[in-house]
Amino acid sequence: MDSVAIFWFRRDLRLHDNAGLYHALKGAYPVVPIFIFDRNILDELDDKHDRRVTFIYQALEELQAQLVKLESSLEVYYGFPLQVFQQLTGKYNVKAVFTNHDYEPYARTRDQQIAEFLQNKGIPFCTYKDQCIFEKQEILSNTGLPYSVFTPYSKKWLAQLTPKHLESYPTESYWSNFYKQPAQKIISLAEMGFVKTEQNFPSKAIREDILKNYAEKRNYPAVEGTSRLGVHLRFGTVSIRELGRKAQSLNQTFLNELIWRDFYMMILWNFPHVVSRAFKKEYDLIEWRNNEEEFARWCEGKTGYPIVDAGMRELNATGYMHNRVRMIVASFLTKHLLIDWRWGEAYFAKKLLDFDLAANNGGWQWASGSGCDAAPYFRIFNPAEQTKKFDPQLQYIKKWVPEFADFSYPKPIVEHAFARNRALETYKKALSKKV
């Protein structure tokens, strides 16, 4: 049996500037790169056309093409991680396993299980920070506690940032240390019960023209004003450090978005209750209406509010929704319809190509007022005003809701002033109760 180290790809699907891979390749043993299509995750997916599975598959094919040129191969498994590692330790004399940190509750439990299994065999499980710039408790308040408000966190984040934090890991220098073997066949999507989606995914090229004008254009859904790199950050097909360097030199507003990303990952790590409950516990007392028929109309983009409907239709058709519109539709669901933010969060989790638990949860709790640093509950977006400001020529609306001016278009599901007052009363009533 060959003595090897294993590198386990997860949310870091690239050879370039990959922290855990760098440490694996620098070690004493040839590195076998693996990926596991984790059935604990895949078995939960309702949609066999899920775009994300196709995206991952294409990223793995790209990795494989690079590895084959290096006379190595990616080994792709479909199953449960513990069983895969039982198989791997039977196939190779595994001297160490390397991977990068993951901060989600399921991932933490999974990694603990794998670490214990390996430990019992005397195999080190080495993990590294790779998908964010600062993690866990690297940014703490002056009292030594994790922040719960973004602005002071972002100031400390910027104060602690040094060029070292944004340096790339020179993995290329060690590529000769991959384990040499013929190309291994990658299991097909069909064999896992999935169907390939014919979709052009956003490019992973970091466009400097977009970053330079980001502050001015990012709020307008009809123009090309955002990076569209969300899915690449989600699956690690681009490096956060490389993007951080570009943002630092080109646009502070864009850098701020990367700080928000770190912030929400830090919140998820330190306050894991946010996955199922409000960050501020008094917001769990809100009496949601949770009207299923109204929720279905919101999901389908048939609320009678064109900007809301445009956003939902864009999401359903493409797996993407513009950031400004995400805030509008989330505010509408939680405030106008008084539907629990968790319903909206779960729908986004199913549909968004760039779904990320930390950011999705943070965004929905922000919109509903229940999160850290949330919009105050009395800030309720007026869809008509948001349209005037951010889609004044109705270009975005015309694209996704072409019938908005016809008789066939539904009447508004609820009148804005009435909904606003109802939301204010409902929130006020809940927040006046003792927790």
C-alpha cells in the first residue's frame, strides 16, 4: 500500500492559492486529491435539476483536467464521508488528511466525526482557514467578545488587516507532489440521480471595470453593476485573498461586502442558534400570519408588486437575484405579508445558486429586524419607492414581468399603507412582551 496524504476538496474547488492544499503538498508524502458528493447533503435536495450540483460537477471536471496534465487524478466519491474515509484508509497507507475549515453546523459535526475516526487510526486531520480573510474569533471587541454589530467589527477588521492576510499560497511551486496515477473516472450526474442543467454560469474572471464602478452601480438591477462572483466564492473556484487584494486597490465599497461575508460567517460560528432562531430572542415572539396561499404567490412572483415579482421570477428562472432586490423581496415577505423569515430563507436556500448558509441567514434576519445589526423593525421598504429609486426606467421589471401594465397582471396582494401599519402593530406587540 502506498503511503500518501489525502487532500479533501470541499468549498475550495481550485488548485491555485488553496491553504490546505498548500500545506498538504509541502508535506513528506504524495498527495491524493479527493472530492465527496456527500449524500447527507444530496439526499436532502428535492430538485434533481439542482443547478448547484451541475456547477460543482463542472468545477470538478476543470480540476481533473488540470490534475491529469500533472499526471495525477482527482478521486471523486459518492456516499457518506465516514464510509469514504473507511474505504480510503483500506486503499492507501494514509499518513495525514488535509482540508480547509467549514463553519456550518452540519460541516462541524461531520468534521468532528472524521477527525475522531482518523485519530483512532493515528492519522492527523489538519484543517486550515481558506474561505474567509478573518474567521471564528480572530476579530474580537476590546472586551474579548465576538462582535454582534457590523460597524465596529468592520473597523476592527480593517485595523487588523495586513498585506500578509491577503497573500496567496504558492501551491504551484509544489504541484509535482501530487500522487501520480492514471485519470480516474468521475461518477456521472445521472448515476447520482441528477440531471445536468443547461445553464451558462457567471464567469469567474474578476472584472476590474465592475469593481471600479461598484459603489455607483451596485443598486440598479437592470445594469451590470455587481461582480456575480457569489457562486465562485461559495464553492471556492476563486480565491478570497485574490479578490480581497483587488477590492482593496479598486473599491472600498466592494471590500466592505467581503467584510460582511466574514462577519456573517463569524456570527454563524459564535452564535449557531441563528440557524433556527432569531439572533435577538425577543423577535421569536412575533405572531407571524404565515398564510400559505400568499407565500405561494410570493414564491411564484404573483404578488401584484412588479419589483417583488421581477425578483422572484429572476430567482426561479436563473438561480440568481440582484442584491438590492433580495432586500426588497425579503422585506416584503416578512413585513407586508408577516410571513416568518425562515420560510423565505428556506426558499432561497433551495433556489439560490450562490446559497451560503451564513450570508442567507444573516440577510433574512437583517430584513426581518431579528438579526444582529438588523434594520430597525419600523424600517419597511416601500416597493413603489424602491422601484422609483433603483429601476426608474422599469427596465428590470419589463424584462421579468412584461405583463405588469396589462389587465392580466394580478392586483396587489395587500395594500402598502395597510400592510405597513399591520406590521408595525404586530412587531410592537411582540417586542413589548417580556422574554
